Amino acid sequence: MSHTDADANADTAGGTADTAGATADTAGAGADDRLTPVLRPVRAGNGFEEALEQILQVVHLGLVPGGERLPSERELADRLGISRVTLREVLKVLQDQGLVESRRGRYGGTFVRPRPEAPGEDELRRRVADVDVEDALRFREVLEVGAAGLCAAHGLTGEQRERLRTALARTHEAPLSEYRRLDTLLHLTLAELCGSPSLTAQYAAVRAGVNDLLDCIPLLVRNLEHSQRQHTALVEAVLDGDADGAREMMREHCAGTAALLRGFLT
């Protein structure tokens, strides 16, 4: 089946109904800055497939936690540059896969379903078998080290600096159950702020795979404390414009994560 968004007239019939919800939708528009690194206009010709890929990344990366609502259909369609007809087809696939659920009423919408408990041994073996761990870790390092260096070398605006500080602070304040999600947001923020949308998109994709691997190993408090010190040093290097220091700290940070994954999974 062909999914083309060049003709948005398919949505015209629903225009009147959409208008009634415009005020509520607009109030939330632009509020989800956490989704900016992942959601972007799709290319003509593959609107359905690329929109599905991006919303799957939002779910797998935990950018919208289980139990929380996705942005409204209007906002999602605008961000992705697709018709609401196509968006509804995408959301239907996610519902069929058990990843989201639709709720009606004043406070309704599309909600991400809570993730299942830690995977069993068979599921862990399947995940590892389906992923080239070394390739994922090396690609992640290249992207992360490059992004950190670019952020430091090019400098950040006042608003960007505050975003980075806020993302770091949230990891320090995170309960154990939320740590990986907020850690992901910090790294995605750095990737986005480097100024290369292509790098950001590639990083979001590889990070989703790395998170699947991280879900296979335990959270170790000693490791998290060490990671937090590295995060702080990394952000300080970026804010100080120390490109070499930012690259070196990110390289060291990636190496620590890689060592844990290799130890548990290979």
C-alpha cells in the first residue's frame, strides 16, 4: 500500500471537527522540547514509514514515559509534516503492537503503555543475538565524541546552555527507576545541540539499540555515581568551550558503558 502525503486534501473532511480541539492542542504545542532531537519532517514518498520509525524511537528511548500522553495528533502531524490520516495509520500500528493505547474523553489522547518488567533470560539472548554489540558501541562512540566536540568548539547560546544544565540536573535528581530515561535525554540534548540534524537522527537510532542492550544488564549504583561525575565534567568542558576535554571525557564515558555491556553480554 502506498503512503504519500503530497495531497493533504484527505484531511479536509475532518477539518470542522479538528477546529473544535485546536485550542487545547495549541496550548501544548511546542511544550515537548524533549522530542525535538527525534521528531522532524519526513521525506516525501515514505511518510508513513519514516513517521512510524520516529514515533517508535520516541517510545523506545523513553522520551514519553509509560503512562504519559503523546503530543496531540495536530502537533505530531505538524512536526512530522504528514496528514492526520497518515498519522492515525501510524498510531494504529503502535496500538496493534501494544505500545500505545487510545483513551477517549476530555483528558483522552494516545498514551504510551508502561514497559513490561525486566526481560527473561530467553529474551535477553534474543536481543543480543539480533545486535552486533561491537558495531553499535563503536558507532555510538563516534557520534557522541563528535557531538561533544562540536558543541564545545562552536559554542552554545544562552538558551542552549540552560537546556544542557537542566538536562544534567535532572539526571542528578533522578530516582533509580527514571535514571536511564533521563540519562538518554541528556545525551540526546548534546547530540541535538551540536548543530547537525543528520548526526542527531543517527544518534537517536543507535541509542535506541543501545538502550535495548542496557535493559539487559543491572543498574549498578557505583557505576551510576561514576557516570554522574563524568557527565558533570563533560558538561563543564562543553560550557567552557574545551573541545579536546569534551571529546576525551565523552570517549572515557562511552568506554565505561561499553566495558559493562561487554562484560555482561559477550
